[in-house]
Amino acid sequence: MTTALALITCFIIALVLTPLVKKMAFKIGATDQPNHRKVHQGAMARIGGLSIYVAFLAGLLILQPENDYLPYILTAGTIIIITGFLDDLTELSAKWKLLGQVVAAVIVVIGGVQIEFINLPFDGRLELGWFSIPITLLWIIGITNAINLIDGLDGLAAGVSSIVLATISVLAIIQNDIFIVALGIALLGGTLGFLVHNFNPAKIFMGDTGALFLGFMIGVISLLGFKNVTIFSLVVPVIILAVPISDTFFAIIRRVVNKQPLSAPDKSHLHHCLLRLGYSHRQTVLIIYALSAFFGLSAVIFTISTLWVSLVIMMVLLIGIELMAERIGLVSHSYRPMLKLVNKFSNTPKRP
């Protein structure tokens, strides 16, 4: 009952607070102006993430989770909110945004949030030793930016994040991890409340204030929530986050192939590719929601399955992601190694 109350309260707080944040955004000049890379036509308020943050804090006050990690997570999350807010207000350079993310990630690592080992099949366990710190930092900063990168259409980042958080919360309930349930539910409620105002046609954007905060918190929560999963402990959050992770991965490949800087913006992300295929703005968002839900369900099945079923699920997902990337042109329209291979075998003459 307390969890349901917190979810509803966080939803209502974000729902009511977001219009007030929108008014404040226009007063202080925190607006997103249209350009050749944007799909919106007029100025939009872009600090909507503040309402998610306030709702999240309210949820924690209701649930009052007790954990030694919490002070470090809240401190780091506040640094991320400040970093995103300053970027939405003044457009920080990439190095300053990265610095804020690194400082926040280092704080939670100091607080004990680390990938110290990875559970392997057949009761194996890989101890990471001193590699623990750089791998943890890479994961948190990577997921932070992955969520930020998919924030390109109305309701996209908020919706995908909601599906991810719902999946994490369900798995945490199955594992009876009260702390992760509290974090997930508080963040989910706030994100859903904001999504009401952010879904197409959006009245406000979450901006880097929200995208960086959601990405950072999801990165941290996913680490804490799956430390003790018995099969491939790091695979479960990767499956849950398959949409933003794969979009980021193929963006890196695309820029390497095209000899562009990794930070160079483009219009070839997953949502851009779907729009080019003729899907409407809303259809594109709903398709990506469906993909996220599919991966979330796959993660739940993966967690409760036997080793061999889990291996099959993992292989099918990897092949499916690659085929989808080639089909819609996530890297380029000429990058189709697996499709060419499939066509080659399908066109091979059969012996009489």
C-alpha cells in the first residue's frame, strides 16, 4: 500500500508541478529553439526534468528507504540535475557536461556503488579487482548519455525510461529488493506524471535536466538491482536497456565509419530512421515503446529461465537487433552484412 501511495503521489506531484516549471522556463529563458536538427517548430520550455526530480524526492520521503548508498546517490543526482539545468539554461560545452557526469559518478563509486564481480554460468564468478572502478564509471556515464541521446521526439525518453523503470521495479519485487523498489517506484511515478505533458504533442521538454538525471539514476539503479542475478549479472540490465544502448552503440559505429567525431550530432538515430521510413511522429514513439516493452519482458523471462533458454534468448535478441539496425539503416544504407548473408543463402539454387 505504501508503494502504491508513493507511485500515485509522485505521479500527481509531477503532473501538477510541470506546468509551473514550464512557466518558470520561459521566464528565465530555458527554452529550446527550433533548427534544422529539431522536429518542433516553435520555442519549447526544456527544464521539465525538475518536476521529475522533485517528485522523486517526495517519493523517497514517503517510502523512507534505508541504505548506506542513499546519501551518495542523492548527492550525485543533485549534481547531475544542476549540470543539466545549467546546460538547458546556458548550453554548456561538452567537456563541462562530461565533467559534471564524472564527478557525480565518482561520488556514487566512493559510496560503494561498484561492479565488483560478474556472475557467470555454472556458478562461476569473475572478480574485477581494480577494473571495477573504470567499468562502473563507464557504465554509469554510458547509460546517462544513452538516455540523453534518445531524447529526440516528444515523450520518447520519458516513455522508454518509464518502461525501463517499470521492468527494474518488477524484477526488484521478485528479488524482494526493497531499496531498488523504492528508487524505481519513486522515479517511475515522477516520470509518468511528466509524460502526460511531454507526450506528442509535447507542451514541455525534459531537457538535459531530465534526460541526464533519468539516465544517471537508471544507470545506478540497474547496477545495484542486478548484482546478485545468478546468470550473467550484467546481461539483465543490458537487455532492459537494449533500445538506448543499441542506439548509442550504432551511433558510435556510424561515426567511426563516416570518420566523424564521436560527439558530432546527426539525424540517423533510431527515431530518425523510423521517421524516414514514413512513420509519423507518434507512430515512431509507439514503435520504440513496443521495442522497449519487448526487451523488458525478455529480461524478465531471461532472469527466471534455465541457462540454455537464457543463452537462446540472448542470441535471438542480438541477431534481432543487428537485423533491425541493417534494415532501417542505423549505420548506413549500405551497411547490411547479415542481410546480404541471409539473401545469399536464400538465393542459393537447391540441388535436384
